[in-house]
Amino acid sequence: MHFLLYILIAIITLILLITLSVYLIKKSKLEDKPVFIMAMIGALISAFIAWLVIFMAHVNPLLTPTKESEKGTETKEAEVKETGIKETNVQKEEIKQ
């Protein structure tokens, strides 16, 4: 079901981008048309890449964060905090000596 939603969003985005770019090309002066055409192509490529990233994250669940990976980062942060405290305690003892 989410797959169809992603395809629908991609199609709507492409239609809106093409409509906007065609409108801008028709309204622009003759000198500016290559600029708008290049902007349209860039926008279409960007939309396609964004859709591809969303699609790949949906197809391959390894790309999406899980609860286990989030727990792993929390434990790493806790270890870093503990080692940081130990280092400061060692530094304080060295200063006292």
C-alpha cells in the first residue's frame, strides 16, 4: 500500500514540476528559455532522485533505522560519557600530584 502512495506522490510531483516549467517557459522571454529548460531538467532529476531514495528505503528495510540501532547509539554515547568522566578524573589526579 505504501508503495502505491510513493508512486502517486512521485507522479503528482512530476506533473506539477512539468506544468510549472512549461508555464514559465511560455511566459519567459526568448532569451531566458534555455535557462528555464535547464532548471526544469534539474528539478525533474532532483525529484526522481528523491523518489528513488524513498523507494529504496521502502524496499530495503536495512536503510531505515531500527530500534536496535538506536539502542546501539545510546549505549555508545553512554560509553563515551563514562570514558570522558574517567579521563577528567585522571586529569584532576595528575593536576593534584
